Amino acid sequence: MTKKNLSVKDALFYIKKELKQYYPEREISGLISIIFEYLLNYTKTDIHLNYDTKISEYTFLKIEDIVRQLKKYNPIQYITGKTSFFDLELFVEEGVFIPRPETEELVSWILNETPCNSLTILDVGTGSGCIAIALARNLPKANIHAFDLSEEAINIAKRNAKHNNVNVSFFKSDIFNPGLPGSVKYDIIVSNPPYILENEKKMMHKNVLDFEPQEALFVPETDPLKYYRAIVNQSKTIIRDGGKLYLEINEKQGPNICKLLEENSYNFIETKKDINGKTRMARAYYNKKP
């Protein structure tokens, strides 16, 4: 296809034709929206209104390059370097887990149960900073801390906080050897730790398996609660009596996580289903009085 005198309509045809063997039609439509917003700042409406508008040869070359990467199942978020989470624009890159819609539901649950006052909140394993930053945007009086083991993730999270004009205290730490300051007592602790079992890999897409950080996704089949156990054990030294712990969970591990929480002085335990009807969240109070 000659790259001169091409229209938006030609570019749409090219993308759909090239990706037809790789992605479902609905997903291709979503990719098209992201590509045109990224390259031309077009909304979906702009795309329809500009079918016959000519695009530059440079723009079409960029489209070809993006399509080549998509054929290798490189996530579109890594290609554009950004994603959307809770109406925020966040930067992401390889080595940092791409935020998911289920995690937006976890943030919504926290906000629905949290008055807008001076709470102290900790995000464990912050990654891109998505949870901490969304909470900071919606709870401006809260004092929010967040940590991750990855230096790369911390740098991205700090950049995202600055980009979204919120204050979050990010620091590097390891939940298995945290050294968290015991003087700080948190009202809320939240985490979306790795929880996908190794034997569940076969059900996952190549764009996840080949590009996203494995350490942010998978746990051994022999110890599916590895991270939850560490989080719960450490949380008891830094959470206030009556404080809340929110967790994103594997849908198959709800009963086991509830048992773990109950055995560690957590009560008023509740699980919650996501929009797809899967049990993907848990919330419990620490040593709350009846």
C-alpha cells in the first residue's frame, strides 16, 4: 500500500485487515480508538467525522510500526507508554504491571466506604502507583504511603503522581523483609499482590505472558497465599485497631483468604464480586470491637 494520499478510512481498513488474524473484532475496535487518540488526539467521534481526511506519510508509518508490535502481542499500553485508570492518565512501561479494571472496582469499594477525612493509608506493592494515586486524587486530605520492591516501579509511580498532581509518599521495600516504620499506624492498608497460579498460565494471553513482569503476576501452586500471608502478618504491627485491610484476590481463594484473616485477629470479613460475577476482592477490619 502506497503511503501517500492516504485517508483515515484507508488507515482503518489497513489496521483491521492486518490484525484480523490476531485479535477479536471487538478488541481491534478498542485498539483503533487508542491508536488514533495516541497519534492524532482523535476521539471515536472524530474518527467517524474524518473518514476522508488525509493523514501524513509519517503518521501512517507510525501506524505500521504499532501494528507490527501488536502482531507480536506487545500490549498497546506499552507501545503508547500510557494507560487510563480511574479517569487518570498513567505512564507504564515494560517491567511495570498494567493496571486492570478489577482494580478500579477495588478502589471504588474503598472510596464508597471511606469518609473524606485525614486518614493514613498504605498501598502494598504499588506498581505503577495506580491505587495510591487514585485514592490521593479522591481523598485529598488523606496521608498516603506506598511501596514496591522494584526501583523501576517506584520511579514510574513517582512520575505518575507528579503527572496527576497528587502527593503520595513512595518508598522501596519488600513485604517479606519490610522494615516498615512501626511508629506509623495505618487506618487502611490495601494491596493487589501476585495471585495467579502457575498452572493458570495456559489460560492467559501472549501479551500478558510475553511482556508483563512475571513476578507481579504469579505465585507457586504449592503456596497460593504466599503474599497474602506476608501482608497479613506485617499488617498487624502497623494497622490501627478497627483499621481496614482491602485485598484483590484470586477468585478461587476467597474462603482460604477469609480463614487467614480470621486467624489473624481480623473480623467483619467480607468478599465482593467484580462486574463479571467473580469473587475478586476482600475487606476485613483489624480487631474491631462489636
